Amino acid sequence: METGHANRIEDLDAAAALGLRTLRYPVLWETVSPLCPDTCDWTWADARLLRLQELGIRPVVGLVHHGSGPSYTNLLDPAFAEGLAVHAGRVARRYPWVTDYTPVNEPLTTARFSGLYGHWYPHRTAQADFLQAVVNQCKAVLLCMRAIRRVTPKARLIQTEDIGKTFSVAKLAYQAEYENERRWLSLDLLAGRVLPSHPWHARLLAIGISRSDLDLLAEGEGAPDLIGVNHYLTSERYLDTNIQAYPRGLRGGNGRHRYADAEAVRVDLLTGKTGPEARLAEVWQRYHRPLAITEAHHGCTRDEQLRWLHEVWEAACNVRRAGCPVEALTVWALLGAVDWNSLLVKRHGFYEPGAFDTRSQPPRLTALGRAASALATEGRFEHPVLQRPGWWRRPGCHYRPSLRQRTIQEPGRPLVVLGPRDAFTDEVLRVCACRGLDTVHVCAAKDVGDALAPSAGGTPWAVVDASTLELSAHATRYPAVTLWTDIHAAQAVAAACAAGGLPLLAFTSNLVFDGSTGPAHAEDAPSVPISLFGTSQARAESLVAKAHPGALQVRTGCVMASSETLSLPSALHAALAAEHYLPVLPSGITSVSCLPDLVHAALDLLIDGERGMWHLANQGEIAWADLAHRMAATMSVDCPPSTWSGASSANTALTSRRGFMMPSLESAIDRFVLNCSAVPARPRGQAAE
């Protein structure tokens, strides 16, 4: 719903255009019968399943996905299973051509989050409630498939589950063993394996689970036709009694021992034991059922998303070559996800793009979507960012790194970064390093041609021209000083990239607008600069677009860099921290672009293959006086008086017709103030390490 798909049936056409022929799709109980089990509204589902049928896409229909269904039931309701089965029968009768179903997504995981950890409704934290929820959901799956097969005898059960393994130090082996037994419980119940000899059979009876329910499941009627493995980087865990080696948020215990519960990929000792290939092999060895990877997503930067998808695809191919029938890989979620970084516990509107980015209207195809299309149609995809492993396989990601010798990788195809060694260019280089992007730094435009020649790592794959970021910041603070963009250098860089067939990312700013033409400016607003600097930037934009029609040009608001001492936001912070008079502030309204947000968003667009003009500013606009007061409030200090550069109602703020890629203005200000307080200012001209 929050991605907007509920109101965009055309998303299905976009999925079909990628070459996808199977799609997990919801016909949820709570949307069809939200208020009364006997009152159904099929309007939404009818239109979408008809369109899927017309497009030749086979749906895998889900009936409950990480929830309890309608408000009149819940996972602990004794009538939950029978109620969902009634809904399943209705779905089958209405859409008899549908053959694949996932009645309940991840029953064990849902039960943990709802019945054991209290994150989701009904927010319970007892083992008895957790186990009752598991059994109720598994019983529901069995009864649903029974009802569906009365209509469609050959209907298949595609049962999904996260089966991440737990590792531990020797002292906590008992806890790891317990969790590793527990992770199979839902699939064992459905497969008819929870017999009196099963380690969980007696526990289930002891907490009050009905013997008749266990006997029903023991018949094996609910055995999946295909097991869908949902695997994430955080699925596998490591338990360690040395809690001081881990962040505080990972520390806890079981009442017997205190320990850290950490992501296993961040423990160097486990190299070779974690990952999707190992887990797929385990599932196959245990159940000997056809498999699919039914969720493959990583909420990170675009390069890391591509690396994760590539690793999961390679794992599936390797296991398939070894004889395990892996049928499919699902890019979940196609339209991204909202607030899944907190498991929906915190509702901040945090969005993670998928194959499409719904922050653009219509949703914009990302590099992840292009990769999915290539895999669907050709069985392979390539991108220069894949020359480096994901962050989870690079040195420096571990809480407890080992002392073993590491293999030194050869350099990959680099990204050329152009700009003087100032705080802005340094930040571009720092972010690239954090993202595993090899770079070649060039200070002057005249040297770009040499940098584009093949090197040890190969020919550069793109150019980032950051040379104007510092100039734009200084032009904002000192509007009366004569500054200008070297338009001939900008044109020459664009021409060199065009000649080499290379993507170009170039930065410009909102100073191409004088603020007299009305509210915030979108990408197609005509440039009306008032200063020499703004005029030179507008001219450079035109020349770059002409020399390289495929160039990506990014207009920014006033760039906030915590390590830059000469920009106006930094001067504001310094004055507030010293309780000194504020610097002269411009009048009017502006946008701001927090530098790390800006660089990450721009690199994502570059990797996505975007071109043309984009506006990248933190969402919202603000008067300079209000920015000073907002920063003072964040710093818990009084805002002293200021002088003004002149009365004006000018609005140079940026908006976008192409998509809002950056976090909110409030978030940017808070993080900027925090980083300014944490990072000492660097003398001008000193490079970052």
C-alpha cells in the first residue's frame, strides 16, 4: 500500500516488460473481507488478476503475509485456520486458473515476531503464544490447500520460510542447537515430521497444543510442493559471550548467560559457513523438495543491492548444478519496501527501492530492475560494481576480525572523480570507498583525458565531476564575490566522456535561479540567474548537455558538509556553538543538500543509468533565518541575532518532477549538527585520510 501499488495497476505491465513470467501476488483475507467474513469485495483483486492473466504472468497467490488477517481474528484465535480456509476456497472458486499458492508467508518468522518478540500484533512475548501461532498457521496452510484442491486438484503449495542458521561460541552451543532445531519447526509440521519422536512434539503438547492438531499435521497433507527460502544478510546469527566486542544494541541473553546476538556475516570466523548456498543445500538435504529463493533483497546502496542479487543468483546456480532442483529466484520486493529496516516497529517512512523506485511517478526502473530483466531473459547480468564483493565480504566489516592473511584483490575498473582536494571531493572519494567503488582522483579537468586511458584495473566506467561543489558553497555564502564556473573545462570533460562512451555525473546548483519566478523550481524550470556565478553554471549546464546528451546533471541546494569550514551552514554551526553573532544570512527561501545524502543518491542514479537533469535536495524548503533557529534548537542553544543581506522574498528552493531521492530536511539538519559536533574542522587544503 505504502509504495502506491494499490492505485497503480500499470505496475503489472512494467513487471511484464522486464520479462517476468511469475509473480508473487496478494489476494489478502483482510482486503477482501475486512469487516465481516461473509462480506467480500473482489473489485481490486479481480482487476489485477485479470491483468496478470492477460499479460501471461502466473501468480503465486498469497492469502496472509506477515499478519493476522482481518481485525476479527488473530494468530492465536482457535478459528483462524478455518476462517482462512474459507477465504482460500473462495479465492480458488473465483480464480480457478490459478495453480500456485502461498496461504501463509513465513509462519515461523511471523510467529516469532508476533508471539515471541512482541513486534507485531497480537504483540505477545511468551513461548506458548509463539508455538500456538506456529501451529495455527501451519494448520491454516493445510486446510487452505485442502479447500483450494477441491476446486483445483493440481494446485501447488509454495511454502516460504526464513531458515537462517545460528552459530555460537562453545559455551552457547546449547542455545544455538535450540534455535537451529526451532528454525525447522514450521516446515517439519507441514511435512508431517513432528511425530512423537520429534524433539518438539512433547514441548508442543506440554504448552497446551491440541493433540488433534498435531495428528492432523502429522499426516503430511500439508507438505509443500516447493519450498521457498527467504534469505537475508541478517538471517544467520552468531552468539558470543564476549559482549564487549559488539554494539550495545546486540547485547542480551537467555536468563542463563549474557551474550551478543550478532549478524553472522560480521564474524570473520564463519567465512565459508554462511550464505544462501549453504542454506539451500541444507533445505534440500532435509526435505528433498524442489526449491526456490522467494525473497532476495538488501536494503542498501545500489551497488550493494546488485552484489547481493548476484551472490544469491550464483548460489542458486551452484546448488542447481550440484543436483538440487532450484526453480526460481524472486526479487523481493519488486517495488521496494517501507520501514522494513525496523521490521515496521518504527514508522519513519524509510524507503528501500527494489527493481523499481516508487519515489518517482511512474515508478522508475533501477539497476536492480535491469539486472532482474537480464536474469529473466538471458540468465546473466554484468555491471562494473560487481568487480568488488559486497560489504559483507570486504575487510573491515567484522566485529571480531581474524588475523588470517587475506587475498589482495586486483584493482577493478575505476570511477574517475574530478575535483580539487577539498571537503566536497574528499566526501565523494570517501563514499565511493565505503561502497567498494575503485576510484582515480583527478584534480584538474585538463588531466581527465589521461585518466580515461586504460589502467591496471581496466578502462574507467564513469566520471564524477565534483569540481563545482565547493565553488557553489562559497558563492552562496559570499554572493558579492566574483566567482564563476569554468564552462570550457566542464564542456571539455563532457566531450571526453561522450567520445569514450562513458557516463558522466556533473554537479550544479540552485544558484541558476534568482528566486523571482515563484515557488520551488523543478528540473524543467527555466534558468533565471542573477549573479555571474549562476550565469556561468547555467551556461555550463547547457554546454554539458550539448556535448554529452547522456550526461547526468545534478542540481543541489546549499550543500551542507560537516568538515567544510567556509560554507554558510558550517559558519552558522560554528557561530551557534561559540554563542557568537551569526554570519550575514541571505534573505529568502532555499533548499539544502546534506553532502553524504547527496553523494549516495547521485551515485545510485549514476549506477541506475539515469541521464538529464535531476534535482537532489533534502525534502523541504526553509528560510535562512529559520535554518539558524532550527539548528540552534537541535544544539539546545539560544539563537543570537543576525544581519541580513537585504530584504527579499526570493525562493531558490528545489523540487522535482523526477523523484525525491533524499531524506527529509529535518533529518538532514539533525545529522549535520551531530556530525559537526563530532568531527573537528580540518584546515583548508588538508586532505582527508
